[in-house]
Amino acid sequence: MTDLATPVTTRKDWSSDQEVRWCPGCGDYSILTAVQLLMPELGAKREDTVFVSGIGCSSRFPYYMNTYGVHSIHGRAPALATGLAVARPDLHVWVITGDGDALSIGGNHLLHALRRNVNLTIILFNNQIYGLTKGQYSPTSEPGKVTKSTPLGSLDHPYNPVSLALGAEASFVARTHDLDRKHMMETFRRAYEHRGAALVEVYQNCNVFNDGAFDAITSKDNRPSMLIPLEHGKPVRFGANGEKGVVIDGHGSAVIVDVDQVGEDNLLVHDETVGDPTLAFSLSRLSEGPNSPTPIGVFRDVERPDYGTLVQSQLVDAAARKGPGDLGALLRSGTTWTVA
Amino acid sequence: MADTISRARQAKSLDRVVIRFAGDSGDGMQLAGDRFTTSSAIYGNDLSTLPDFPAEIRAPAGTVAGVSAFQVHFSDHDIFTPGDHPDVLVAMNPAALKAHARDLEPGAAVLLNSDSFDERSLQKAGYTSDPRGDGSLAGLKVYEVPMTSLTLEAVKPSGTKARDAERSKNFFALGLVSWMYSRPMEPTLEWVAKRFANNEMVREANTLACKAGWNFGETAEIFESVYEVRPAQLPPGTYTNISGNTALAWGIIAAGQLAKLPVFLGSYPITPASDVLHELSKHKNFGVRTFQAEDEIAGVSAALGAAYGGALGVTTTSGPGLDLKAEAIGLAISLELPLVVFDIQRGGPSTGLPTKTEQADLLHAIYGRHGEAPLPVVAPITPGDCFYTAIEAARLALKYRTPVIVLSDGYLANGAEPWPVPEVESLPDLSAEFSFASTPNKVEPDGSEVFWPYLRDPETLARPWAVPGTPGLMHRLGGLEKSDGAGNVSYDPVNHDLMVRLRAQKVAGIVADIPPIEVDDPTGDAELLVLGWGSTYGAICAAARAVRASGAKVAHAQLRHLNPFPANLGDVVRAYKRVLVPEVNLGQLRKLVRAEFLVDAQGLNQVSGLPFRRVDVQEAIISQLMALGTEGR
């Protein structure tokens, strides 16, 4: 930790010696590659990096990174990571989780880590299915989904993870997908550089239990007309020739329009830094699921003191005010009397 | 009143007195009891206290459900319990009398606030006739004092409005009882001055009410005599009055200092454990991080995450919370990281009796996780012992890299006793018990140096604790089974069998690192052993003393280490013809003793939400002795 120079590393330095055991063709591979390629670019130190995960296919991720790592229990990664990040503000703590882990069994912890703005980089692998338990519907599965546990179709209304995170007033929220390494790396980089809780939803294909779930928007042919790139300071616009765009209507809702009809100047100019999450939320509502035009990129990136720093500053203040802890004095701080 | 010695009436000397203050939840009975306790402590008595309050913050006023009580036992000799029967009951309303009169023995005194005995209040308390006139208090010395009206009159100079003025009546009662038992008033008046320094009206009202209570005793000739309980001969030293929860909090602060580690508390509020969170939150200047988590699971998980980062991780809870933490504690067992879990036991199952005491989490603490998941369990035996137990739990956790459960309970948590303040230098140096890994610990066949997170210390079987930030020691932990040594995920059957046994051996091996159980057997030839654990210590000591005073013989041993048991426990229980195990549960330690040592231990079991009284244990001892006598013939 004394070496202040930016370490020069390669992908190999960040790969552990463990064999990667996801199903062949799983989207998790490309996410792992993106992270392993990104780490050298970030100039991060392996010993100061910790990957914490819960349970599920994605949660095997820490085993494959040559960093510190904890594969914890189902749903609790944000809670365990909160303790680590608060106790050790000097570390960079990543949370690797999935749609079942983060939104079903661990939904509570995710919300609280986001609202507290704990300094965590959270990567949520959303494949809209339970993979590790072999194919039951998840809290992001579309209504009517037929799975082993829903032979007549799922009755559940799904979560939109980006909307959920914005509802918890997360200070950084983004979305990317497993078929675009460049976009993934850029989005992860932004999340990494954000101080506080950063949530990135990654549309990830489970080729065994939910193959093609995102094809409608992420296949090469469909991307131009189905992905709405969010770029700070630029008009929100998409389509092969930029013929579609987004405006805010009279009710404050984001709606898709033909640029020809409204005029270029009337398109919404994306601003990640708006304090009120309402605008970002309305963008997150543009699509109900990955089968209509869907925004990707950074929805929101605002500055807010992170929890660990606030905790640390209370300790510093208390020590300045009361002096450093004196155990002998503490034990005599109540009413005392002496027996001769 | 300045001179508390020259008394109009000569004080009668008593060796011990039990007073119970009882009133409505909002009547300030806990405060009155607490102040009386502090005065008695400063005066030099030995003492023991038992607060007893409803789970509801404000149950309907005037009802039996809403009665809050505080019992204090003070004496001129060392005592062990808050007392079986009150010598004096202070009842601020009919409901308080209704709730507590049954605990009074003939000859006991009752101090009634007669202003509160109107028809409506009697009805609310469930009385069909006024107990003062229907003979139901026969045999008791009843003193009727119009406390409300006397208080209202007394505090008039303070300018307090009538509704607020009435709230000072607990101080009137405190003043009167202080007079009756020749307690010094100064500590109370000084406390009032300090506590209400910023509220002149309340300060003045409470001071006036307190003095009025004292003066009423002095002036009104309704009390035959005043009493005195001389200071006890306690060992020399500096004392403070301490409750179990405060002692746990201070103990973990001390453990952090002694281990030179920052303390991280992850906790979710729950009765009766919340005061540990409150107390620790006050001491951030010790570098203590307190995290009020979103739930019990997050509390323990965050503490474990902090422990992974090199902090002394602690979580506090009570029964329902221990259920929820079970999975994360299992993870801590698998990760082999230090973690201290305080379980302040309360009545169960489910929500049970949140404010009442019980010892029924013993088997849960020892066995309550899936898989083979052993961990050390320790239990404090007195409020003051909570301090040392917290340090001992941290020592075991740090040295053996394991979660440790501390089983306190509602009785210890809220009860208080004079506690000899230890010198910091006398406390163990926990930093000598562990160290962080700093270098690779294994040379590969090709000569390269690597770090194996599960390469154990051959003596303690603890694995190395390498904290993030240490270059070269990057490693991955997880709840999946690990290969012995290298610590990679392993599904190998032979390896799993080995790892299960290694984890069990590690915990079992702690037996060599804990003291043998001491047996109090003054004559050395008793045939009956009373074996207790945790908070039953006081009641068993008092009972054994009483039995011995009558000439009978009985041995007593109290367990502080419940898992593993002290090495000599088997020999101890086999050395006696009979073993009696009193527990505030249906026989959990007894089951363990029988299973481990094939000894036909007998139980004394009570689950009323209350601690044992001396007499309960004494009667059980006598009946066991009688059975032994019969067997002898």
C-alpha cells in the first residue's frame, strides 16, 4: 500500500488460478472479461480490491478474480459489503449479484445500501431467471413466464431494477448489456469512479434457462432501433439514422417521439446530475421490459457524501471533542465510591 | 434534614431490606428505584436490583398491564439476589398494589398513594372493593400517604403547572423511603441538580418533592420507627454500580482497546439488547463504529464484513434476532473469522415475553445452525461479570477465528450491582492472542511463495487472518466447502469429512485454554452438587448459603463456558451422588450433562419470565438432600 505509483498490470494479473465454471456460452463470461480488462486500465491495486457476492451463478464471480473476495450468503452481499466498506474506507469494494440475489431474497439490503450511499460498486447481473436452481422465474421475469415453478405462467409483476434503484435515491444508476464489451467497460469505469453506491444493471443472457431474453434489444441488428443511449449533455436520440428521440410530456413523463415531428431542439438533453431523481425515473419507465426501445447508459450520477466517510468523520469529531478514548476513565465515568 | 444522623426517632438496625417501587409506566418508578440504588451504593451497602416493566411503552394508564416496578435489595453483608419478597412495597396506584400484593409476606409494609384510590382507579385495576377496607391487606402494615396532593402542595413555589407538578410524586416517594431507611439525600439532590440543570422548573419541583417526602416522614407521626442498614464490608477498592448491558458494552470497548482493533457493532434494536447499542454509540471517541442496520441479518452480516476487514466485529440481539442471524453465523463458522454475538435472552418462543428473562436459548446457541456448525458459547454469571465475559468472548473469537455467542439475559441486562472497577493494567493483553497474516505461508513445488488461507496453526487450528490491503495475500473466501490448506472450493467427499472434523476439533480444543470449573464445597464432603450456568449464580449462592447455615452440606459450581465445557466438568459431576441443575428453561443444560457424562442430573426448572428466588432453589436443594437421606437408609 506504500507504493503510490499507478500499478501496471494486465488482465492475467487480475485472473485467479481457478477454472471458470459457468455454462459454456453464458453471458457471465463476457462480464468477467470486461471487468478483468478494465481493472488494469483503472490503475487499481489488487490488494485494495474486494469482490463480495451473495448466492447464484453470478455470485461465483469473486472466485475468478485475483483480488480479495467473499462469496457470502444469499441476498446478504450488500450487508456484508457495507460492514467492510464502513470499517475500511480505504478499500474498493465491489458487489456482484443477480436478479434473484439482489431483488428477491436480498431486496431489503440492496435498498438500504443504496439509500445510505455506501461506497460500493454494485454489478447486478439480470438474466430474468433463476439459473443456479435450474430455471424458476425471478422477480424480473416477465408476467406469464412459463417455468418449472410456473407451469401456467407467472402471475408476478416484475421489478425494473433501474427504477427500483432510483426509487431508493441511489446516487449512481446505470444499465448496460453483456454483448457490448466497450459499453460495459465504460459503464463499469463510470461506476468505479463514482464515490458512493453505484448500481449497474447488466442485461445478461442465460443461454440454458432463458436464452435470448434480451435478443429483441441487444442483438446487433436490433440495437440501433431498440437501445436508447443515454449520454450526458446530449439529446436523447436513437434509431439507425437518429430518427427517434425522447421528450418530456406535459405530465413530466418521458415519451418516445419522431424527431421529425417535434424538432431536434425539443428533444430531452440528458443530464445525469439532476438532484431530483424524477427525470431519471421517467427515463427508466420508457420500456416495461427488454422488448421495446430501452435506455442504456448512465441514468443518474450525483454527488452525495458516502456513508463510510460520514461514519469516519463522526469518529474524528468525537475524538476531537472528547479526546481519544481512555478506558480507565470510561470505567469510572458513572458514580463511584471507594471502600477503604 | 441537613443532619441525617440526629434523628427524632432512634433508627432500628436491619441487616438487609428489600424495597419494591411500583406504579404506572409513566410514574417514574424505574427512576426512583435507580436513584435509591445509587444512594445505597454510595452509602456502602451491597445491593442487587430487579427492574420489571411491561413490553408496552405506555400500556393503558392505571391498569395492571401498565404497572412498572423496580426492586432493590440492599444489605450490610454481601448478597446475591434482588430478594425474594419485598419488605416494603411502594404502590403509587391500585393497579400497582393489585399486581404486587401477592408477593408480600405477613408483616411487610405497604406505602400507598391514597390519592389514587378513587373508585375509577380501583375499577381500572380490577378491584371490586377497596382493598384498604375489605381485609385483603390483613397482616400487612399499611401506610396511607396522600402523595399526589402533598407533592402538588410542595412544588407550588416552583411555579409548575398542576399536571406537570404531579409528575414529581416519584421524588416524593423516594424522599419518604429515603427517610424511612436513613438513606442520604445528597446524592439524589445533586443528581437532580445536574440532570435538570437546563430546566429550572423541573429541577426545583423534583427537589421540593423529594425534600417534602423526607420531611413528611420526619413530621407525620405515622411511622413507628426508622431503619438503618449499615454499610457492607466489601473488599477495598473503587466501586461503581453497573448493569449487565452496560458491562457488556464496556467489555467490548475494553476488548477493542486490549486487542488494538477498532470495534464495529452491527445491530438492530431489540428488547432487551438495545441498551448495548445505545451505550456503544456514545463512545465513538474509542473508534467504535456502531451501525444500526436494516434488520438482524444485516447487523450480523455487516459485523462479519467488518471482521473480514480486520475489525473486532460484534452483533447484539435477543432470541428472535438470533434465529435470523443463524445463517450468517454459519457463514462466519465457514469463513473462520472472529465475531462476537451477544444474545440477551428473553422469554420465548416467538415474540414471547420481550421484557422478561429466560435461559432458553442455550441449545439454540450451541446447536442452532444447519450442518455441523460448532462454536464457543460463554455466559456471564452476574451483571459485573458481563464485562469480563465480553473480553473473554473477544479473546476466543480472535485467537481461534470463530464466532462466539455470549448468553446474557434480561435479568442480568437490567439488573445492577456494585462492581469493583478493575485497573486497566490488570486486564488481559488480547493483542498477544492473534496477529494478521503479512507474508505468504506456503512454498509451491516450483519454489514460488503463495498464501493458503486455510493452512492452520498446528496448535490452535486457527487459519490465518489476512485482511484486504495486504499485498500478495489476495484470496477468496466463501460459504462453499474449502479444500484443506489451499482453501479453494472443493466438493471432494474426503476433504469435506476432514474439514467438518477440523472445525469441530478447533472448537473442542478450546477446552485447553479455559479454566477448570471451580466447585464451592466448603466441607469437601457434600453429596449434592448444584450445577448452574449464567445468571442463576446469585440465587444458587444465596440458597447454598442458607442451606449451609442450617447445618446441611451442599456443593455449588457455576458454568461460564458452555461450549466447550471445562475439562474437569465430567469428573466434577461424577464425584457427587446427586446433581441438581436449576435453569430458567425446561432442562437444557441438564440434557447436555446427561448426554455428555451419563449422569442422571435432576432439574429445577422455571419459565415464569422471572429469575429464581433464593427460596425456590433452597427448597429444591432441601428436597434433594432429603431424597439422598432416604436413599442412604
